[in-house]
Amino acid sequence: MRRLRNVKIVATLGPASSDYETIRALFEAGADVFRLNMSHGTHDEQRARFDIIRRIEADTGRPIAVLADLQGPKLRVGVFASGAVELEEGAPFRFDLDPAEGDGHRVCLPHPEIFAALEPGAQLLVNDGKIRMKVRACGKDFAECTVTAGGTISNRKGVNVPDVVLPLAALSDKDRTDLEFACELGVDWLALSFVQRPEDVIEARTLARGRASILSKIEKPAAVKSFSEILKVSDGIMVARGDLGVELPVHAVPPIQKQLVRAARAAAKPVIVATQMLESMIESPMPTRAEVSDVATAIYEGADAVMLSAESAAGRYPIEAVRTMDATAQSVESDPTYREIIEASRTAQRQTVADGIVAAAREIAETTDISAICCYTQSGRTVGLVARERPRVPIIALSPVPSTLRRLCLTWGVHTVRCDEVERFKMAVVNAARAARDFGFADETHQIVVTAGVPFNVQGTTNILRVAPCDERLIFRTDPE
């Protein structure tokens, strides 16, 4: 099964997409990666979805990536005696550690870490920023605030603290349990919520012990400020625009999105743009024009993937949502302006032999009659470097390592093919030629570019590039070894 686009689609699974038929239909409609949201559902439910994905993978013969999204610490107010109260702009309101039921003047905020970090002048945002407060005075167990944007506050609504770095780890006790469960299950990617500093990512990586790649969700101002350091220790990035748009002015999110996408691409690490992309399709079979434009913008920016959340997890039209993303991607990528934008944003990287090999592969493919760039890989690192170049021809990743192929399902423009281990470069070329023909990228009259490393089956040794025919008879004739 060959996708007719380069950008990848991530689809979240949930109550609306938990059976074999629906998940199979989502995959056939265009989903490349399935997201298991650990904020919802039991471990048994997530295991059942994972098992279905692996059945579909076996039935179709195509690698499929699974991403487990950890919940992260959830900061919430306590409960009110009346269930909810109305707060007026300019009114005083107090948060404290007293577990007594709240009223129109105060409520419990059972997070001493917040009080420890607060300073006068800081903001507290409640219910996704619908209610806003400014801290007038604070101590180790209280915060006296003034309501700057009023509304209804009710039991256990979420709290955001955008102005300070909270002394909270990104992993709660629940997250640690979920992380171990997901790694034992065999997921390919772990998405880490509430990242504020690189140490948060390093902790998750230590716990994962190489069993899954770590994708950092950028959803807090502190993460934006420390992005360069976070990117260095992450395997991938998610631009989580929901919380980012709560804690920052909404008009600040688009330029931040563009900056994060470009930085991740320059680092050859996959980046997902997520949250509210086709939100109206939760209830409607048709998206708004603005939503389609939003998806298109992420694709024009060069994102590796775009993501569906509630649209595919709980919406009424999950399959239609995937088809809409697929159609939008094909339309954008066929626009000549798309290539102009992508190539104008390319950054030259010439620090290693592998950098030089992949840059040469792209240049050769664009100046001669080449049908595909084929990468024989163990870890997938070279494939990421080729994808960073955003070549005009397809990228075929060949590997004997199933976990590598699954992880690469998140990377721009990559078609993954499992092959046997090889000991000679000639057989890597033969495998590449067969894959290019079998999946419709080329026929026997075409040529391909092949990259690999010697010695074979060793990570980080990419040092060979060859232009080869797709006709095996010519390969053996020109390379008898």
C-alpha cells in the first residue's frame, strides 16, 4: 500500500474507533500512525486496540507505528459546595490547601508545588483559560487573586500557570505506570506531556530503556524557551497547540509553530502538528474552510505529520476526517508553490559523512532521471537525514529491524519495506530495486539512488551512495561481486 503524499497522518483511537473494522478502515483511508491516549481508557482497552493494530499490520503486510501519549500531571481545583459558582471580573478570589468545599470566595487548590512557585503578578488560568486571575499576594499555602476574566468555575476544572516553571516532574505516578505498560506492550513512540526542561525528557528516556522513542510535546511557555535543549534530547516533537494556546496569547502560537517545525526539521527529527485541526468533524461530515487551511498551513511548513484527536477517537466521522486530511495533503503537495516553500526553507547541513551522502543523494535525484532514494538502514537515522532534505522523489527505507520501520512511519516521505539482513552492498542494491518495482515506484527501465553503510548491520556507518538500475540483470552484470 503506497501513500500518494509525503506528510503522515496520526489518528487517535478511542470509543469511536476501537474495533478491527474501523481501525482497518482508518488505516486504508490514510492513517500512518495510531495514537493511544493514556488520559482515557483502561490498560485492557489500550491493549485491545494495540493488538488490533498489530493484526492489521500482519494482514496488510505494512508496518504501522503506535504512539502512546502520556497524560502528564493534571492540575485541578477542588470541589464547590454548590457544584459551581459565578465569578465576576474584579472580584477577589482565594486558592488554598484547605480541603473544605469551596464557595464564591475561595476553593482548594491541592497542589503545594504551585504555591511554592507563585509570585505576585503571576497569572492563574482556569478551565482552559476561560477564567483568568492575577495573583496579588501568595504564600506557601495560599494565593490571593483578582479575577481579570470572570465566568463559571465548577468542580475539578483544570488550572494553568503560564508565568512560572513549576517544580513538578513531567511524569506523575500514573505516567510512570503507563510508561512501563506501554513499553512492555511494544509501542514505538512515547509522547511526553508537561515538558518544561530537558531533564524531563532525560527521565523518560531512562525509564524507557530504549524500548520506545521519546517525543516531547511542546505545550508550555517554559518548553518554548528551552526548546533548543529539549530538542537535543528528544527523538521527535509534537506542537501541542491546545495548551500552548491557553498559556500563551493565541496570536503567538502560529509563529511558534513555524519556528518549532523548522528547528525540528533542521535537526532531522520528526515533528507533529496537533490539536483542533478538524475539530468541527467531531459532529459534522464536513470541516470548515478555516480548518482545512490550518491543516494545509502545517503541510506547507514542512511538518512530518498532522494529527487527529477527538475527531477520530470520539467523533461521528472518524474515517471521513482521515480522508479529508489525506485529500488536503495530496492537494497541497501537488501545488508548485509547495515545492518552492519547502526548498526555500532547506538548511545546509554538512557536518558528517552521512550529511554529505544524503545531500548528494537529493541533488542527484533532482538533476537526473531518478525514481526513488532507497536507504538500507538499521537505526533509521540516515532515513531521517534524507527526509530532512525533503527530496522531490520518494524515500524507500529498507531494514531487517521491524521496530525501526515502525518508527519511520512518522517520518516525512518515507515508505518502509522489511528485508533480510545482507552482507554485501550488491544485495542491498538488489533489494532496493525489487522494492522500488514491487511498490510501484519504478520499473525495470528506471534508476534509483541507494545509500548504505559498510560494514553492514551496524548503526551509524552510512558511507556509500550508488546510482543503480532497477533491472537486476544489469545490477549483476555491472557488479559481479
